[in-house]
Amino acid sequence: MKGRLFLFLQDGYKITSSFFAHQGAMRAAALTYTTILSLVPFLAIAFAVLKGFGVQNALEPMLLRFAGDSEETISKIISYVNNTNVKTMGAVGLVILVLTAISLLSSIEEAFNTIFGVEENRPLQRRFSDYLSVVIVGPVLLLAATSMNTSLQSQWLVKWLIDNTYLGGTILLLFRMVPFLFIWLAMTFTYIFLPNTKVQLRSAVLGGILAGTAWQIAQWGYFHFEVGMARYNAIYGTLAALPIFLIWVYTSWLIVLFGLEIVYAHQFRTIRALPGGTGGQSTTGREVLALSTPLLVCRRFSSNAPPAEPLQLSNELGITLIEMWELLETLRKLHFIVKVGGDDSGWLPAHDPSTITLAEVLTALRGEPPLADNFAAACGPAVELLCKESGQRDETLQGITLHDLLKIN
């Protein structure tokens, strides 16, 4: 029991440290600013899309329900959205509207990619189709979360079951869990879809459940414990709803980003067994990873499997995705592997594995010669012995190719 508690606390410390290392609080503030700036265009497009489902009128009550004490702010936003007439805007206005909405989702994707160590965002042509899916699925799930509980309880059969069976309390509890379920689904969908890399379903579900639950709890606290609101009214007057709304949006982004850190930590939970989270902190560890990476790439190539992807490689090597990308880029610049494909990029050997020796990889990685002759002479016999030992090791590895290792494995 103590061991599990220690691991739980250790994981919590690592996740929290990673959150601050990725500047989670600052990114949440930046996303809050972008959200406020892009909210009207985003909702205008969402309203237009949801008109096809005939549920656009239900979006306003949902936003008001989430707004807590900021109903006045939401009402003003809704009025701006309703005044946005897409038909009379013209081509230029419509493009600006769409680009502004896309900038919000693009900022979210960039923040998510930073946590996962992905250096590339989606290309512009894919953002339109992918982000449109978010605009459709997100509001639909949120609408379901807010409306299904009420609509189900209004059915006569459900009301009869609640009032006349021993399971009435259980059924009522299940109905109260419905909003949680759809918030979990919305969070899970966001965690899987927005990062420009493959996210494991079970990791996304775990993060979605924890973040969704935290968000619901924060919402409940936001509604029922509005401490100091009278003071804000005295200071800000009629504008008091604005800072309250900003605090709520900021808190929501903190929860979403921290939930993504949980997803990332769970997906790469194998790093717990390695010192400091990676085997590449020592010189030997870096060299082992530098040899193992092209070996794994060549193995998939030799077996006619699809090109190796960074996420697969990082899982096999037990290192973070950020470290994996750095290592792949280093090997690419040294012309041992090449990148193929688009967003879900894969990697292939740049040369025939039978022509790449282990000594060649290590020599290129070190940037030979490791020590200049004048430096060796100045530092004495110890450095000369190290140079001699390094040379002997390279002579041994010179006759071993990646193809030879593939035959051994």
C-alpha cells in the first residue's frame, strides 16, 4: 500500500513538474486571451453548422449554464453572434471570420503539440477539415451533456421508475452522471484529435475522465462559492462580469492542459523505470539510443512494415517524444535516416543497412576526431589512453553493420 502511495505521489510530482516545465500556467493565460478574442467568430461558425442539426437555439442555454455569474457577458456575446450575418459579410469578411476561428483551434493545437513534443502543426489545408470536425463534435457533446439529463427525466416512464421502484435513487444518480459522461467524451475526443500525433485511447480516456471530473467540480465551485463577488461589483461596477468570466475561462484551460499532461505521462509511463526519465542522460546512454534508433528503423524496413513513427520508437526505447524527435532529427542531419509522409511522418533508412557500420554512426554522432592532437598532448597520458581506447573500440565496430545486427536479432 505504501509502495503504491509512493508511486502515486511520484507520478503526481512528475506530472506537476512537467506542467510547469511546459509553462502550463502561461499557456493557459495565452489561450484565455485567444479564446476571448476568437469566441464570437468561433461561436458564429458553430451556430451556422448546428443549424443543420436544428439545435442552434439550444446552444445559448448551454453557454448560460456554463457561465455561472457571467450570464450578462454570455448574453452580450450571443447578441454579437446573432448579429453576425454570414450572407451579408462578403467573401473577404467570411474568410476573416473563418481564419479567426481557426486561429483559436490552431493555438490549442500548438499548446497540445508542445506538451507531446511535436514540432509540426497540421498543414493549412488539413486544418479546415479537421477543425470543422471539432466545431461539430464539441458543441454536440456539450449540448448532449446539458440537455439529455433534463429530457430523460421528463419522460413518464423514467419518472415512474424513479418514484415507484427500489432503484429510483440509483436511476436518478445515473441521470446525474450523464453530464459527466459527455464531458468525459468531449475531453477524450479533444485529447485524441487535436495533438498532431497518435494518442493512445486508454491514455486519452484516463485524462478525459480526470480532467472532465475536475472541470465539473470547478464548475460547481464556480457556481456555489462565489467569494468576493460583492467586492468585484464595487470595484468594476457593470463590468464585474468580465473578470469573473476571464477567471473561469483561465481555470478551464488550466484543467484541460493539466489533463493533457496526465495523458502524456500515462502514455509514456515506461519512462518511470529509467533514471531521470530517459536512458540518454549519460554519454553511453546517448550512444546506445543513437545505435538503437536506426536499427529499429531498418528492422521495420527489412520486414516490409510501414515506416517507423516517432511515437512507436519512443515507446520501444522508453524515452519521451521530445527526446525521440531530437534524436531522429540528429540522425537525419547525419544522413542515416530520412523522413517520409506528411503529418504522421515515418522514417526510413537513408542507405542500405548493409553499408552503415556502427563505427560510422558513432563517429558521426561524436563529431570525430573527439580530441585534437595538441589537446591530447597538453593534457597528458590519460587523454592519450582514452583516445587509444576509443580507436580500438571503433576498429571493432567498423566491421559490424546494421544489417549484421538485424540478422542477430
